[in-house]
Amino acid sequence: MGLKWNRTPQETRVPGYPSSGGDSRLDSFFVSETAAPPRTRPTATMDRRLKRTSMLLTMILSAAVALGLSLSGSRAQQPAAPPKTAPTFYRDVLPILQGHCQQCHRAGGIAPMAFETYAQLKPYAAAVKVATQTKSMPPWFADPEVGKFLNDPSLSEQEIATLSAWADSGAPAGRSDEASAPRVWTENWTIPQPDLVLKMPQPVRLPAGGDIEYTYEIVPTHFTEGRWVQMAEVLPARRGNVHHAVVYVRPPDSSWLRHAPVGVPFTASALGDPADRASAMWTDSDILLVYAPGSSPDMWPESMAKYVPAGADLVFQMHYTATGTATEDQTSVGLRFAKQPPPQRVLTLQLTNDHFVIPPGAPNYRVEARGTLPNDAVLLSFFPHMHLRGKSFEYNLVRHGKARGGAPQNPAAVGFEPLLRVHYHFHWQMSYRLATPMHLAAGTELQAVAWFDNSRDNPHNPDPDVAVRWGEQTYDEMMVGFFDVAVDARLDKRSFFVRH
Ligand code: HEC
């Protein structure tokens, strides 16, 4: 059926796509997975982990600047002149915080300190100047030369200059009557008040230390009819312990984890049924959303939504990390439903390569995956995923040139159009939403390329002396290029892969 597979010498395969040979069987969807710090390292609190992250980032960024490779690329224009009078907190700084920082720096947000009031920000004035000038804050890893993204929180040069000038002039408060109205956050939700909150019925007990096996909890929706989800957000009860969460939509006719208990936490190794045990990591269920530190909730445009069929269950797949204190988590997902059935349905697909072997010490090892879309789709967003040796990640459109005179394809005339290029950072798993969704015709080939640093120079490398393969623990590696597409609302993930 014309489904193309491109096997590179590195044995690339694309489990998100039907297998070669042209059958339209849907096989081998990987369960997404992000992982804990390696077990050789003492468990640290999230704050400390992130602190190291930001120091590292600052180092990377300064190194890049020193080499003239500023990440800001085209944006590195003349620094804008600061405002004539010294900027004040209420008039000039607060609006920047509301627009670019408070999604994390607020009471209950993922950052360790809130930036909602003058008293909260003042002690950080100098740190804010440094963090914004080096672009370690707000966190964002996309190469600005490639693509434009809706959720890019980056500051303009003007805004950076304003924050610096404010810090340099003694961080004045200014007149509080000039303050913009406080930005209101719904409890801890970033999306507006959800129409429905589905919470794990039973809390998961978390030990103080050690590796924690992936924990699942199946949460029935009790939907008597299919529902269209316009926005979705994962809200952990213990943010510091949740390294990632993936919420799957298990339709009632799916056999995935069918013998597993419902409404109680379990791990794959504890399952009695061998088929369930073996398939815990493999499903063709669609993903509702992926959560990781720094990721933002899913909010689809009016005309599109994710679909949850009647009788479906949500399967929470949780990767917890121990933080030194025994505790409990009971994660929720908040849903806002579309007002009417949308014309388009959002599916999460993936380009995955699980056949690589990264040699010991390799500083820049390249792994790629390709796949061809069986049907028309509108490309919406990306979510690259690797582990501790991840270095950078790229998505490209593959353009096959035709030889003159309508001759068959000339393989030499292949062009790659970059869609996203990121400096990968394990501690910040982010989605990148295209500012302008892109129509891709059936037959369009997509490529994902990952680079891994297995050298000693990678400060996160748990062991530079071993060859590294695919595996679920962080000392193994993964190469998954998730991407979201909008398709005709009548299609589901299975039928999308049948060419019509
Ligand atoms: C996506 C979430 C997120 C956003 C958006 C964000 N921060 Fe942060 N920020 C964090 C987290 C988490 C930390 C703590 C860990 C760390 O130090 O990296 C932090 C730490 C900081 C620090 C401490 C110093 C440092 O660099 O470690 C400063 C200063 C800071 N942020 C300023 C800002 C400012 C100013 C903005 C907006 C312009 C902003 N942040 C936006 C998540 C965020």
C-alpha cells in the first residue's frame, strides 16, 4: 500500500508506522517514557537537580556565546535601548513576569520560588538579570533559526534590557497604582477551570529512596458517549516526585492491560498475566497527553480536539523518582471539553528508532528514524524524547526531487527541510507547538534525527565506558520523536494508517 520504509545502515525503523511489506497492520507503538536520574547517583530533590541544570545551561550558553554560536542567532540584533526613565516593578517588570515567568514562578507552580509580588522578586533582581541575559530563563531550547513556535516563552531583547536596567537601578518598586491586574491562576491549573477532573482513585505510595519501577493506574472515565477534549493538563499531587506522566486513552475494545486491576496502582512486573506483563510498554492506544517538568498543558485550537470514546479508560503511566522522603502521590488530569464536535481530531504519532548502539565515548552519535504519512495530516507540534546522553534532536521534512522529464525519483536529489532543531536537555522535556500548523499531504516523509553524547564531557553521562542501547532506564537510551497531527475527525489512530 505504498508505505515507505527507509532503512539506513543503522537499522532505522519506525514503530509508529505500519511495518514494511505494505500491510496496514498497526504495530509496535512505544509507550513513551522519561526516566529518573541514574541509580548510581544519590537521589536529589528536584530543586537541586534543576539547580544543576540551570548552572549547566548557563555554562552551555556562555560557551556558545564565546564561540560566536549564540543560541539567539538571528535574534542577536543590537540590544534595544532601555527605557529613558528607570523601569519600575509595577509598571515595567510585572507585565513581563505575568507573560513569561508566572506559569512556573507562582504559588503552586513548578519553580521553587514565586514571582508574583514585589517582595518576592526583589531579592532575585540580580539573578533575574543574569538568567535572562544568558537566556537560561525562561527555559527554551529551540534553535531560533528554525521554525516559529506558539509556546516560545522567550523574551524580546527589549524585555531583557528592561529587566537588566531595573536590576541595575536598584530594583525600584515604582507606583503600585500602575500595576497591571494580577494574573489569575485557577487553583493549580494552568488551563482554565477544567470541566472534569479525573484523579487516580488510589494514592501511590513512594519510598524515600531507590529506583521506582514505572507505576500504572487505570482510571475509568465512565463516559457513556464519546467526548472531545479541547484542553488537558496533568496535575501531580507531588510535583517533585513525578518525573514524567503519560496519560493514554484505552478504548473499550483494546486488549491492552486487560487483566490488570482498575483503580489501583500497579507495576508491570507485579502483573499476573504474562501477556499484560509483556505488553505494558507496548500499546496502540492514543496518548491524551505527556507531562514532564517544564512541559505545558495541551490546548488545541477550536477546530480540533482529542477524542475519548465512550467506555474508555485513562491509563496513567507514571515515572516517579524518590526525593529522600517517603510520600504519596495522587495525580489528576483536568479536561475541558469542546463545545461542539470539531472537524479535526488530534493524534499523537511517533518516529522511533530502537535499534541503535551508541559506542563508548562517542561524543556526537547520530541516530535517525523516518516514516511516511499514509494520509493527509496537519502537523501541529513536536515532543522529542531521549535520556541522559541526549544532545540534540531535529525533525525534518524529506523532499524527494524528481529527475528531469518525469523520470523516476532521483535518490540523489533529496532535500531536508528543518522543522525543529533543539539542544536537548533531559531535565526539561518540552513540546514545541508550531505557530502555523503545516499541511502535509499523504506520502510526505518525515525524518527525526537524534545526537547522543556518550563522552566524558557530558556531565550527565552515567557511564562513558559502555555501549548504550534502547532501554527504559535512564542509563539506557531512547530515541522518540513524538509529533501531533490533526486528521479528519472520523479517523482514529488505526484507520489513519490505512491508506484511503
Ligand atoms: C517553564 C517553567 C519556567 C519558566 C517559564 C520560568 N522559569 Fe525561572 N525557573 C524555573 C525553575 C524550575 C527554576 C529552578 C531551577 C533552576 O534553577 O533551574 C527556575 C529558576 C529561576 C531563577 C533562579 C536562578 C537560576 O537561573 O537558577 C531565576 C532568576 C529565574 N528562574 C527567573 C525566571 C524569569 C525572570 C522568568 C521569566 C522571564 C522565568 N524564570 C521563567 C522554571 C521556570
